[in-house]
Amino acid sequence: MTADNLGNLPEFTVSEISQAVKRTLEGAFERVRVRGEISGFKRAASGHLYFALKDEEAKLDAVCWRGTAGRLAIKPEDGLEVIATGRISSYPGRSSYQLVVESLEPAGEGALLKLLEERRRRLGAEGLFDPERKRKLPFLPEVIGVVTSPTGAVIRDILHRLADRFPRHVLLWPVLVQGEGAKEQIAAAIAGFNGIAPGGPIPRPDLLIVARGGGSLEDLWAFNEEIVVRAAAASEIPLIAAVGHETDTTLIDFAADVRAPTPTAAAEMAVPVRAELLADVMQDGARIARAMARLVEEARLRVEALARGLPRPSQLVAEKAQGLDGWVERLVNARLGYFERRRETLARLFASLRTPGQQIEAQRLTLAHAGQRLAAAMAALQKDKVQGLALARLDGTRLGQLLARARERLEGLGFLLESLSYERVLGRGYALVRDAAGHAVTSAAGVVPGAALEIEFRDGRLRATADGGPEPAPTRKRLEPKKSQGSLF
């Protein structure tokens, strides 16, 4: 690859490369099952589990988040061979990849472990282990029922711990915790406590603790029996399962409302510490005040953070004001253009209209012309009558002479009329201007801007619109004719 090609390669940040690798791994290995031996197991203070899965040739880092760790079927420990189900992801902080574990199951286990796992899946499918079934423990129970052996150290540890924290009334239901008949007695004890009627001679417990000390898988098997698990799931009284040590897991732990790692821890979960309660009551006011101050401070910081992301109000107002100015200017321009067009239209309409006085004058002139024509016609008729009588008295020669002189006179008048016609004037380069009503325009002062005009030339007519007012005529000396020749129009 040449240096030019290297320069065309895209540039990534370390975070972009890390995220791309993470997306690739999670997309290619969305869900996998990995078999290996647990090595380097540790539980962080946050509750997350960290370990590695290894075989003869390789090692794979694994992590199990706190929310998933509490639901694991088995407790991880070094040297345990397991099958881990999860997804492959990366940890950009160390440039490494790891398995995010969602479930663990033993590998190479015996028939007992296989039976236990099959039973767990079957009962879980029935909904006996659903988190929605879990009930909240009472804050301070009046009566606590304990199902355990009366001769073991478990009951003494529970009573001693309750006395230290907050003494309560304890009812013991003695049972076998291992061996023949243990599962029946444990199930009967749980059902028996639930069968006690409230308000009877024997107080009904507000909380149950099913406890046993540590032991092997075979020693704890009674608490894996289906009858015990179903009795714990059916209990109407909240139940704490405290069977074995912290690393021991039995099926009753899944059916119980709460699992305690040890019987002593179960007693601690059952009741609060009385001294701590008294101290809490004394400090409630101070804690509430501090909490409120903290909430106010957090709210103030959030408001300030949000305010930094918002534009300044003055800037918003200025932008909107600028936009408003633009719209106002456009409105003014549009309004001026609108009114200008309406004014021109009105001027054209006004130019085409005649006032009532003009209309009356036009009708008067028309009537006067008609009267003149009528008078002329009557005079001609009278003349014709006279001439007819005179012609009747004339002889043929005299009549011919009269007709010849009349014809000559008529032809002379025709030549004079043709020479005085305005069409002859148009032929010499002049034009006749008429307004919208068809009247001749003889003065520029009588034309308003925008008025419609008609201009007649020698060879045709054109329509035009008056533009602007009249300009003053140039000053010049006018030669007055000695004798008026009359108007051509």
C-alpha cells in the first residue's frame, strides 16, 4: 500500500475501535455455552463475581453481575468444572474480552446432581420459583416459627442472635433434618404453622425460618425433595430458608421468600437491631433534613446543567424579533403593492367613467345635433319644394345648366372636405388619442396616471396606459395665424 493510500485510511479514536470490537464480539457470539474449570474465583464488594474458565490449552475470563449471581443454580468455586451460558463481550478498560455469565450448571456431575438440576428446571417451569411470588418479610414480627432439629446448634444460634438484636416470641416445631422421614416432617411443619388459626390459644407466627447446619449434598437432600419445595412455595406465612453454609444451595432456597446464607444470618434478617432502631428514631429528623438538602442541591445542579444547555432568552427574543421584522417588512411591501394595484385599477375605472354633468352635456349636445339636423332637413325639404316648383317652370336647357353648376359645387365641397379630414393629418405622421370612452384627448392635464388610452395612427390603433403626470410644455414663442383655420377635429 502506497503512502498516498495510507493517507486515505479513516482515522479512529481508541474508544471507537474499542466499541467496534465490542459490537463485533457481541454480534458474533450473542449466546454461547462454554465448558471449563473455574479458576481464580472472587466475589467483589459490589456483589459481582469474577473468575476464569480454563482447560488444558486456554483460559477465558468470566464475569457474573450481581443481579445474575443470586440466581445461579450453583455457587462458583475454584476447581469446579461447570458449563457457563452467556455472551462474549469486551472490557475496553483492559483491552480484553470476557464471558458475561448468565447461568452456571455443573459439568461431569453424578446422577444426584443431574436429578437435582432436572427437578429445579421442572419446578421452576411451574412458576414455584418466580420472583413475583416472593413476599416481603415483616419488619418486626411478633411471633417467629422455626422448623429445625431441637437438639442441634442451629436453634441455639437462632435464639441467641434474636436475643442480641430484638427478643421475640419463638415457636419451635421439631423435625428431622436428614435421613428417613425428614422430608415429610419438614413439609408437615411448614403446613402446620400455616394451619394455626389467628387469635387461637397458640399464636400464629408472622415469619417462618426453616434451618439446618452445613453438610454434604446427601445430608441436605431432604431440602431438595419436591414435597418440601412445594410446601415452602405454598406457605402463606413469609418464609426464610437457612439451609447449610453460604456455598450450599438447595431447592427450598428458590421456593422461599428469602434465602439466608446461614441460620444466624436468618435470625438477623428476621428482626432489626433494637439499639439501631432507637438511634434511627433519634436521628430521623437530621437525616430527613440532610436528605432534603441533598435533594434540593441535586435539583439545583440539574437545573443549572439544563440551563447551560439552553440558549439565552435574550438571544431567543432577538432571533424572533429579527424574524418578526422580516415578516413586517414583507407585509408592508405586500400591502403597498396591493394598494398600488388597486389604485391603478381604480384610476382606470375612474378614467372610463363620466360624471352625471358630462353625461347630461353629452345628451344635450346629441339633442342639439339632432335638432340641427332636423332643422336642416326641414329647410332642405322646403328648399326642395321651392326648387321643384322652379324646376317645373324651367325648360330643359335651363335645367341642365342648373344641374351642372350644382354638380360642380358638390365636387368642390367634396375636395374641401377631403382636404380637411383628420385622416389626411394622420397620414402626415400625426396620431389621434382617445380616452376609454372614445373621446378625443386634446390636453395632457386631463389625463390621470394609469388611465387607459387608445392611439390611432394612419394604419391602425394601439392601446396604452398613461404613465406619470403631464410634463410642462417647452417655452417657445408661438406664431399666431392671421386667420383662424378651424379645428381639424
